[in-house]
Amino acid sequence: MALPNNLPPDIRKLLVGTPWGEVFPARPNPTPLSYDGRTVALKTLKRYLSEITFLRPGGVSDLGVRAAPKPFKIASKDIQIGWSDYEDALNFPALIFLHGQGDYEMIGLTSYIEEETRDRFGLGTVVQWQSSYIETFKIEIWANKRAELRSILAGIETALTPTEQMYGLRFKMPDYFDQLVRFSPGKRQEFDEPDSAKNRRRAHLDIEMEFHVVSLVNYSSFRPEVKVVTDVDVDYNTDVEPEEVLPNKQSKSGPCDPCG
């Protein structure tokens, strides 16, 4: 892969500006990740939701007594990031993260370096923020019955704001240089469709996701040095004042005779 500081010379000279990670003496930038930050963020959310315990309402006996709610989970294999590449039948209940349109936004006038990441992910490297990424995607929820669907909606609503300090859900992503990702719930919609009579209930939750797109780049330390030169009499080790030169002072040989 040709990284910005590993470009062929004929292409490099066309690039305006200094590529990140271009240091002296020259060395290649670290190999980039094989997956993007969006994928890491959604995998993190997938793992989190697979650990949530939902409560399905219990049935009502002939005497009108409702049984205790029945706990259940949605297996990780039934939570998909986009539709599967294979035509496998969904096992209900299931969740699908449907793609939305993402926006890349500039971070200030210049890119930003996380100084605290120096040498953390490799000697001589540092994490550089490239842009902010924001996307609103949908969680498509599939269930067998309306009661099961609403149980999942209730559980996800609670799971998306689990802390006292802030609205929404935040994670660190160890597989993406410990970057922070935020998930915030938005709109909700349940669907009444002909398939509802076939035990196929469906709903959508809009989720806003935000994180920084980053890259691991080289750095080199900058060690400024100050060199002071003074005139010193080497015999007496004392400073010597430079000879004062008066303005318009003529040379000892007198004025130049242009006629020779």
C-alpha cells in the first residue's frame, strides 16, 4: 500500500504540503489497519447489545395471574452489520445495523496530534486525528411477536443511556487506537405489515454515531540547540571587545586615487 510518505518520487512532488509521518532520517509509516473506524465502532456496539438481557412478558393463566417475565438475549450471530453476504435465514429475534450516509467534518484548521499517544502503539509513532465522522444509521429489529418486539425496544432504549454523567452511549475502542465513539438514540418507528400475521414483527431505531478518523504516523523529536559565539583572549581567558569601526572611516593608505 502506498502511504502518503511512501509515494513514488514522481507522485510525491505533485503533492502540496508535507505528508504526515515524513521524518528524517526517512522511514515508512506504520502499516495501516485493515478495517475502518466505522466497522470497529459497530462491532463494539454489536458485542454490547449481545450481552443485554431483555424481558419477554410472561403469559396469563386461566385464573388471570400473569407469570414472571422470561429473560432472553440476542445472540451475537443474530446481530448483523449490514445484510449478510450469504442468504442465510434470520433467526428471530435479530438486529441489523443498516448503513446510513456518513459525513466527514474538518477538525479545526489543521490536523491534530494526540501527544499522549507517543510511543504507545509503536516506538516513534503517534496518533493523528484526520477528521470527525458522523453517521445516522438504523437498527432494524426483527421479532416474532409484538410483545417481544417491544421488549427489545425497551431494553435497547435503556441500554443506549446507561450512565449518570451523560446522554447516549460512549465506548473506548482498543482496536482503533483507544478512540472514543458516541452512540445517541434518535427516531423510532414500528411497522404494521402483512408479514406481521406470520410472526414477523419489525421496528427501526435511528442511532447517531460519532468518532474521530485517525491514523498512526511517525514522529521525530525536535531538540533545539542554541550556540553562542564570543571573542575570548585565549592567553588571559577574558572577553575581548570587537574593534569599533567608525562610520565613513578611511583606510590608512588614504583616499583612492582614481587616476592611479
